[in-house]
Amino acid sequence: MTLRLLQRVAPSRAVIAATDTGAHIVPGVESVRALALRAIEAGHSINDALAAAGQGEAVDIAALLDAGAIGSPIDHDDAAHVILTGTGLTHLGSAEGRDKMHRAAAEAATQTDSMLMFLEGVEGGKPAAGQVGQQPEWFFKGDGTQLVAPGDDFAMPHFAQDGGEEPELAGIYLIGPDGTPHRIGLTLANEFSDHVTERHNYLWLAHSKLRQASLGPELLVGAAPEHVEGTSRIVRGGETIWEKPFLSGEANMSHSLSNLEHHHFKYPLFRRPGDIHVHFFGTATLSFSDGVRTEEGDVFEIAAAPFTLPLRNRLTRAADAPVAVKIL
């Protein structure tokens, strides 16, 4: 039985625990972060903390999502203490895609840095227990102010050349009082990126990634599933203009989650007690790769089991906001 946590934001804040048999309010807890802190302080699991809290009223999570009453599954009173980061070149993709990639690498006189990093991940991204594997590509996306709630709009910057979806899983972590990272769970995510800017020059990856992102409404608690299969689509004017399956989970990745986690949390900066980390694990499925150019008003929809609710966000563009630096 899968356990998923949600955060109700209206008419009042509350945590919802959902399983295959139904969903209910968790009494006396207003945020997933507070529930996780309670579990850490007691030396318990999330399941133990939920059992101790008991069950409140039953709720319909699909109806709450449709009503706009479900927010992101994690937040912090101070958004500066939510750190958004991610990894790239972590997914194997289809067997056909791997074959094409490897044949191209073998035939090319020189290999791109991206190809080299991908192949290094295939070679050493899943180390044996007790060993450290190859480090992945890593990027910074921003802080908690960049999180867009499920159902809310993405606003690509006025200077953006593209606003494209990236359907994937993200790990949600809370740093304990002693500096230990605790994985609360996994969630669906749309990492959202500017692929035109990224394609221009790989040194512009940082520019392409400093964008908003959205998390699915449900936070999956417990062991990470080995195989996740979902669907990513773009809806324009009420019609689906692009749709494709995507795969995630370690069975479809060149890196283990533990290896990705090691190479993120090895930095003391990312082990500051009380901080929340949202770490995007990457994808192999993009509409941009199929030649799709998104437009304002497009709706991104990402869905995958064992999550029961989809993640939807509409694309908009932010107004121009020129910045002038003053000399003091």
C-alpha cells in the first residue's frame, strides 16, 4: 500500500495522508516539514509519526486539487531555506536511444562533453555498496520562491527563448538538527527549462536552469520505486498537441539515487540543519527534442503511477522588468 502526503492550503493549512483505501487529515500538523521534524526528533519513521497523530476527517484529494486547495507537497516558513537543485544526463532512455547514442559516440572522432559525462555515468553511476560512484552533472535552480504550486501558472522570464517541460521525479529532503539529510519522499515534478538557450552553448546551462519549477501534489513516502512509467503531454486550446511516455526510477537510470544524493550532500553547505532540499533527478523525454515549440497558454500535464493525481501548469510569460544597478 503506497503512502502519499499532501498539503492542503485552503480553507486552512493541513497535512493529508493518502493510501489506496482513502485519504484523511492528519490531526495537529500543519505542514509536511513539521511532521518530518516530529519524526526526526522522536527517532521515528513518517509512518510512526502518522500512527501517533491518528486520523482526522476523510477528504477527497481529487476534488481538493480541482478546487485549488492543494499546494506544493513541501514548503518552509522562509522560502530562502528551500534549495532547488538537480542532476542531468542521468537517464538511459529507450534501448533504441541508447544504441544510437553509443554508436554515435563510437563513430565520432571527438566526443562532446555531454556524451562523455553520460558514458561515465553509465560506467560508474551505480557503485557497489560502500563505494563512491561517478559524480553527475549538477545544477542550481533557485530557492523556494521558484516553486509553483500544482495547477498554478509557470511564468517564463521575459528574456527567455523557450519555456519547456521536463517530466521527472524529485527527491524531497529535510536536514536534521545534527546535519543528517533525511529523504522524506519522492514527488512528480516539472523541472521547466529554456532548451533553446541551453542548446546554444552548454556553458549556458546555468542560465537555462535558473527558472521556476513545479512539484506534483503528492509526496510518495517510503522506499523509492525501481520503475516509474508515466505520460507527459502538452495541451493547446483544449487539444493535445504532443504526448509521450516517460520512464524514471533506478531501473531506467544510469545513476543510483544514493550516488546522486551522495554527490549533492557531500558539500557541508547543503547540510544546514532545518533546510529543505528539492533535488530533481533528470529525464530522457522532452517535447523540445521532437521539435515542439511551446506557446503561451499551453498546459503541461504530467502523470505517473503510483501517484494518483496529475501535475498541470499553464505557460505564461513574465512582463519585462529592467534592472538598473545603483552605485553607492
